[in-house]
Amino acid sequence: MTPHQENLIKESFGMVAPIADQAATIFYARLFELDPSLERLFAHTDMAAQRKNLMQTLTVVVKSLDKLEQLVPAVQALGRRHAGYGVREAHYATVGEALLWTLEQGLGATFTPPVRAAWAEAYGILASVMIAAAATDVVDEETAA
């Protein structure tokens, strides 16, 4: 990621932060609209807490954009944890689509193509780390068996 992309994300997230719960509500509604089968993964989840967790995680990521390598262990752990919840590699594309759509809804005209590209780049990096960690965990389990 370039410093310019990092700034675009930080600036745009600053506009979303004041409406964090509303944005998270919109995100999950869109996610379940795109793939209704994902709702089962949240069947026993306190969605108010889940929305808060999502926004807290995004806040940490946005604040750490200039040092993403420091987040890698936590992101890997998150990927392994999500695999345990039943999240599969294909779900990451749907989550990314829901995230970008939510940002577009919340930011309107300020969600320009460069802002979209910056968010897509950041999400792609994080998703690839999570996917790789989950896949490594599966390989490790199969090797141990």
C-alpha cells in the first residue's frame, strides 16, 4: 500500500467512525443479502457485540496501516479462529464485496474510485493473510493426523 492509499483509508474511515454501529448494521445486512447461508455462522452470536467487534477491528487496522507487518500475527490468529467458525476461503470475497458496498453507501460521493481501490487493496492484503493462516492450520491438522 502506498502512503496515499493509507491516507485515503484513514480519511474515509474518519467519516464512517461516527456512524460505526449503523455502518456495521448495514454491512451485516448486505453480507446476509449477498449470501444468506452466512447467517448460520452467526446463529448464536450477539450481533450488537459482533458489530462493535467489527468496528473495533477496523479501527485497529486503519490506525496500523503504516505498520501492517506488526498486525500479521493477530490477523493470522483471526484467520484461524474464523476457520474454526466455519468461514471458508470463498466467503472472503463476499465479505469484501459487502465491505466496499457499505463504505459506498456511507460515504456517497466521497467514495471515489481511488478510495475504493485503497480499501480493496487493504482488504485484499488482510484477507490473504487470514486465508493463508487458515489453510496452513488445516494442513498442519492433516499432517498431524
